Amino acid sequence: MDIQAHFTDIGRVIRADLDAARQSIDVAVAWLTDPALLEALLKAARRGCRVRLALLDDAINRQSGLNLERLRAAGGAVFWIPEAQGGQGSLHHKFCVIDGDGVMTGSYNWTRRASRADENILRVWGDAALAAGYAEAFAQLLDKHQLRPPEPTLDRQQLLRRLEVIHNLLLLDDHELLTAQLPRLEVTRSLPAIAELLEQLQRQDWAAAQASVAALLARGVALMPYEDPEWATLRLELRTLEAQVVALSQEQAELERLIQEFARRQHEMLGDLLEESLRLRQQYWQRQAMRRTATDEDREAHAHAREDYADYQQSREDVERMPEAPRLDPDQQAELKRLFREASMQCHPDRVTDADKAQAGALFIQVRAAYQQGDLATLRRLYRELKSGRPFADPATVLTEGDQLRKRVAQLRLEVERLLAGVQALRQHETYRTLAGIADWERYFVEARQRLAEDIERLRSQLDE
């Protein structure tokens, strides 16, 4: 599973995912006025993807200048969702499901203006239950407005016989023969339990698949018990909020690690010259401020120079207290980031039940610390332990009562707001804003060192006058 939050260049990210789609794309957005995103949908439809687009039937979309009939002509489907009374809109979704495996959702509207706004999206790949939930939400949207022909009734007996075949093949270790069964099972992917089983079979997790099949067969005709529609909506929101919490926690850890690493490298590459430059600057303005003809501006400049030098001394001590981080090559950096993402998804305390929260929280602290310290060996060990150990229970399947689901959703909404505020604050951090604009750290430090050397020579000349 892969979960990522994106805050910049979101249109390009969406287009890249649409370009990578091979089977199906379902989009539900209030507005589509970005011609680049429409072109990406057109290309997908022309290469054989099933493309379905649901959007609001309002003046914004009708007068956008985009010719959506081109999507129909390419084999796609466009569903116009009627406006609610009062012109307040009846479509508030902003999600896209790709190949039944990937989900994109968030605050980003598919409009020209959105690319200039402060928006974000969440991308989740490999979470079969979440993808199935959004696929079902798309189907329910069409059904609500009578825009989808009724689907044939599920033949439960035939499905059970198919599951028995798969169960026997798993017991006999005839894994090669399972390939022929997957397309026949795909037609029932809308069932979350089947979607999860398909994911297990596709990643060749035979033990988990065998347990899932056995559980489905044990339930028999009770495969689709009645559930309050509100619970399904709450469960989907719960899974989405859990994914957002993990993605924002990962983003926060990555930003903190980048800021620390940049500060460390800056101290190593520029520390001696930076300290000398600030010391000379303070000395120069101190002399200026002590002159009989000193102005208020001179005294203010001296105060700022003194504060800058004191701040640097404190930051140097902070950097020197940081644990020594191992130097990783680009491949190791990529592995460190990948393992952190996968491990944190399995043990984040906001993705487990209350009973597992303490154990998961302790593991998550170790995972986060190993990542921030660049300790690849420890992160590898923790990842192996999580993969081979017992997975934590999923709250979305354990919590069944509506009140429990509502309480859990409310808690995670607050946690998402807290994490989002923390991430936005880090992105506004002076050090991050500096490093975000640097493509090549080595070149930056070489050029900065040259500028500091010239500054020191200038200050020394001024002090010698």
C-alpha cells in the first residue's frame, strides 16, 4: 500500500496518474474546467480505459468552454448531476478511482483556478477496501439520480462455487491455476471482502487469501448482510481520514527530516565562515553604534546583528546535539523513504483499534525515529517485524455501531486538522522555504561559501578603515 499527500503541482500529479491508468477511471467532481485534465481523460478513453465522469450540471461546467462531448465520442461516459434546489449544488465529491486500486481525493477542484489555490490531495494505492468504498460511492451517486441502468442480480450460489474452487486450489498449492479464476471474480469486486481477496491473490499472499476464502465460505449466503447506509458512508470516511492521518504524519516527518538535514549540512559546509561573518558584522555595527554621530538606524542595526550572532550560536549548539546521521546514497534514500511509508501505514496509532493503540504507538515512535535519523538498518528490521508479525485489527471492520463510527470519525477529523496545520507551518518554515528552492545542495553550498568569503573580506576592510 502507498499513501501520499501532495500540496504542490497537484494538476501534474493527477495527470500522471490518469496517464498511468490501464483499465478504468471513475471521476466524481463538482467542476471540471481544466483543459489539461480533460485531455488526460480523453487519452485514457482512446487507449481503451473505461472512463466515467460525474459532474455538476451548472453554469460553471456548461459555460467552461470544454467540449465534454469529445469524451463521449472517445468512448467515455459523462453523467450530469442535477443541481439541488437553491443552487447550492448536489455534488460535493472530489475523488477519482483508478483501475479499482488507486484513489485520489482531497480539497483540490479540477479547475484552472485550483492550481493557484492553497489545496491538497491524498493518493492511496493498494487499499482494496478503500477503492471499493469509493467505487460504491460513485455507483450510489449515479443510482441516486437514476443515471445508471440496473445491474444484474448477484448470483450468490455461483459466487460461492467459485470461492470453493479457489479454496481448493489454494489448499492444493495449485497457484498457477488461480490466474484463470481472477477475471471471473472481478465482476464481484464491488463487494469489499472480494476486493480484499483479489488484492491478496494478486500480491500472492496465499496464507491471507486462504483465510479470507475460508471466512467467506463460512458466512455462505450471508455474504452481503444488511447494513445501515449511513454506516457504509461513515466507514468510507473513516478509512479516508485514517489514510489522511498517515499521509500527513509522513509528510510532517519528511519535512522535519529535510529541515534537520539541511541545517546539519549548512553547519558542516558553511559554519566556520558563517560564524566569522556574523561576528564581524556584529563588531562593525557595534563600532558604528558607539560613534558620537550614531543614528537610531545604526543602533538598531547593531541590535539586529547581536541577535543574529546569538541566534546562530544557539542553532549551532542545536545542530551539534543532533545525532550523527549516516550518509546514504540515492538508492538508500529511496529505500529509507519507501520503508518508512510502508511501515508507518501498518503501525500508525490512528489506524488501529483502542486495544492495539499502545503497542502500535510504541512501534510507530521507533519507526519515525529510525527514519529521521537515517537509520536504514533499524528501519529494515522494524519493517520485517511488522510484515511477519500479526497485523493490527482494522477499526473500520471492527467498529460496527453507528455511534462508535461517528465518534471515531469526529476524532480523526480533529487529528487531520491538527496535522494539516503542523504540515503547513513546516512548509512556511524559513529553512524549508530556502531548501525547497534549491535543486542542487552541493552547488548551493559552494556558491554560498564563496559569497560568505567575499562578505568577510569586505567586513574586515571596513573594520580596518
